[in-house]
Amino acid sequence: MLLRSTLCCAALLLVAACTARTGPGPAASASTMASTAADAEYARFTREYLDAYYAEHPVRATRLGLHLYDTRLPDLSAEAFQRRAQALHGWLARLERLDRSALTGDAVFDVRVLENALRAELLALEETREWQRDPMFYNGTIASGLSSLSQREFAPLEERMRGLMARMAGIPAVVASARANLRDVPKPWAEQALRDTRGTVGFLRTDLPKALEAQGLARVDGALRQEFSAALAKATAEVEGFARWQEQELLPKANGDFRLGKALFEKKLALEEHVELSAEQLRDINERAIREYQAWVAKEAARVDAWKSPVEVMDALVHDHPKAEELIPTARKQLEECQRFVLEKGLLTLPSERLPTVRETPPYARMGFASMDTPGPFETRATEAFYNITNVEPGWTEEQKSQHLTYFNHAGLLGITVHEAMPGHFVQLLYEVRIPTEVRKVFTPASVVEGWAHYVEQMMVDEGLGGGAPAVRLGQLRRALQRHARWHAGLSMHAFGESVEDAAKRYAEIAYFEPFPALREVQRGTFNPTYLYYALGRMQILKLREDYRRYLEVRGQTFSLRDFHDRFLRLGLPVSLARQALMPGDTGPSLE
């Protein structure tokens, strides 16, 4: 999971680069310069749109590495959301007047993505309406707004402290908006939001002061330190009050339905991931993949112990895990091993040999098991990346701790390291500078981000990672089935009305999971309905790779895995459009 913008609850969309430099975004490169009147008009449009986007989403701008709005939190009032929706209708009307047939170069692809981006945000504002139903949205804005200024040293500490104080001063308005806007909140969302908000309180009390102390707080002017301390105390009290309100007033009344329904599920997936398939088609594709992967599991399990069932073999595999205190050191060692493997096999070109910092997931960000927290594509100074691993919680029972650690079994942790770091999300970060347009750098579909990271899990084992050991292959297959279990959970709950309990039971069966982590995964699906994008993206990339191989062979050209990977990462396009960029004239489906 890529953590860069999850705390903001920002939509994963796309926009485009341009020529004129009027706002905080980077100037266009020569490859994006307008060559027709339509190109020039489109460039003006995207520049104006992006400038407006950054101003409307100041926390996202900070995460992207653009620091013009570091002192602001967004206006989350109902009136602000209504104004945003009206503005989006205006942007769309203007975009529809553009002569797309006269566009050239990158704009040919980006304009199609841009329309989806506008419509996807409008869908979120007017139809799914998370701003009225999701308390995590408000806590995420607070947490991300502060962590984005404290985690990386992109500016002098004094400057960032002033930005932090300015954003802290905006917390009461965010909390007031949450209290005014939220209604019909689903219970699983309210429960997760309360956990997250308590985590933010812990961040304010402990993690934030520690981070600033490590960055030289003692050397800051005493008057500024005192002012900051007062602001921090006030902000902490405000978030504590927000948590009490959630616990005492919001949670007891949380009886909303989290389900999108079939039509909205299909529309959301089509706009955000450029995949236009019906819920029934998606279900059939997933069930077929589950059968194929479970048959593969049975074959590999027989290599381990022919006398035991696949479930028994998998159960033994997942219980072979590091102790809690060994998780981080083990992941560090695996990270170095994966980098050596990529270089020795020549699987892709690594733009840099640097590696991310492996650490325990900060308390305020413990939504999943592991994540990669990367700097924004426009960050030039504080370019650290963090590979986060969520360890056990002190308050859990011994049984819960044991079940949680099964996810980090030795073979599984190796795959997680591949996914999050090498050559997964971290390598995607290294390639961002090579993506040709500002649009694609700002907003990338989840099926590209998570799809690539999930794809390389299988690709690395296919290419020999683990030396052919069945345990390593079984670990990779279990993670694949985990993603297909997510596919089932999100689709079945939101499009077909399955209960959380039944989805969790089916999840455990598909992915060989223990009940406790299976339930946590399914609870995520209540508020992340299209988290099928992991497996969806992997399947699309695998199909593209084989179709591209045949495309080259027909033309007498040689396919190279390194070349395919390098080209795909540089494009930064949804797979359906990457197909057309790599294979001009292609009309084949990205998934079937």
C-alpha cells in the first residue's frame, strides 16, 4: 500500500502538464510544449485547473512536494463542497468544448484521463458523498496536514513549525465541519475513525514532539518553542474533544449503510481505474482467478507435503514468522537481498541505488499491515522514503498478536518487501521524475500504483527469487489470493449485498487467513470498496506484457522484460491507455 495520500482521503485521479508557469506546479518540459492551437488551449486549461486544484487541496499539495499552501487546511464546510462541485461542472463544460481530435503528443492520452478525473471527484462530492458520511475524512485531513510538515525536513524547522501552528489553528474549523456535515455514518466507518482519531491524539502527544526534537527543536528560539508548545496543547485538546464526540455522540448513532450499490460501484471503478466492466463480469473474472490460484497452491503444497491438504500446508507456512522484535531487522535484510536480485537479473533499470528507511508504522497511520510512505513527485529537498511495517499492538490479546504476525510469515514478509519497496512502490517513486507530464505525476490510478507493486510480487518469483522454494511460491500465491479475497469482499458487499460477517468468512477461505486479520481486511473494504485494484492491476499488466510481447514478435522485434518494465513505469498511464501508447492502434481489452 502506498501511503503518500491515503491520510488525506484524496481521490487517485489524473490531470495534465502544460507550458505556461503561473502557479505552484513545475514548469513543463519540452516534451509537453503545445504544437497545435488545441494543444495550447488544453495546456492553458490544465495549468488553470491544476493551480485551482492545489489551492483547493493544500494538504495534498504539501504531500506532492509543492509548498505554497503549507500554512493552510482545506475548507471542509458544506458550502465549500457545494462550490467545488459547481466549479467542477464548469471545468467539465469547458473541457467538452475542446477539439480533442486536434490534440497531439501526450495530450491525446491525458485529456481522456483528465475528464475521468473531474467526473470522479464530482462523483465523490455529489453521489458517494464521503464528506457527509465518513469521519475518517476529517481526521485524515488533520493527521496528514500535520505529519506532512513534520516528517520531512524540506524547509528550516522554524518555518515548518510556523506552518504547523497555522494548520493547528485550523483544526477547530475542521472539527466543526465534521460535526455539522456528518450524518448516516456507517458503523464500521465510525469505529475505524475513532481508532484513527485516537491515533492522531497519540501522534500529537508523542510522535510529533519526538520528530521535532530529533530535527533540532532545542536550537529553536525559546519564544517560538513556547508559542508552538501552547499551540500543540490546544490542538491536542481539540482532537481529544473530537475523539470524545465520536465516541459519545457519533458512534452510538452510526447506523448508515456503507454499501455503494451495483451502479455506483461500476461507475466509481470506470472513472477511477478506466475499467468498464459490469459487476457480474468482475465477479466471474475473480472467481476464475481464485480457482486457478488455489489449484496452483494445491500443486505447490504437494511439493511440501503430499500427505497434507493445502490448508494444512498453508497453515504451517503462515505460522513460521519472525517474532515481533525481529520484524524490522528481517525486512531490512530482505530489502538488500531484493535489490541485489533485481540488479543481477537485469529486471529493470534502477534510477538510483538508494533504499528506503524500514521502520514501524507510526500509530496514526496503522490502517494496514505495511505501506510505503514516499515523498511527493515535486519534492526536491526532503526525499526520504519510509517502508512502514505495522507491528502488534500492546493492548491486543496474545491470540490476536499471534494471528497478526501470521501475515508476516517469512515467505510473506519477503513478498511484502518486494511489493512495498524493491521493485515495487519505492522503484515507482524513483521513476516519477521520468514520467512526462505533470498530470500523471500528480494523480495516478490505484490500479497502476498497487497493480505494479502486486505484479512484481509474482514476476520476481517467476524470475527465480527464492530459488524455486515452494514456500516462497506459496507465500506469493497467498498474497495473490489475499488480493482476490479483497476483490470478492468489496464487490460482494457493495454490489451484491453480502454481510461483513459472510464476506470475512469467505475472505478467510480464499486467502488462508485467520479470522481476526480477515475481519480487519474486510472492514477496510466497507470504506475502500474498489480495493480490488491490486489484483485488477496485476492482471492487466500481465495481459499487457504478453500482448506487447506478441506485438513485437509479429513485427520481428525482440521483447525484453527490462525494456517493458522501464517503458511501463515511464508512462504513468492507466493500463488501458498504456496499451495504446505501447501498441499504437490497439483495440484489445485491458482485462477479460
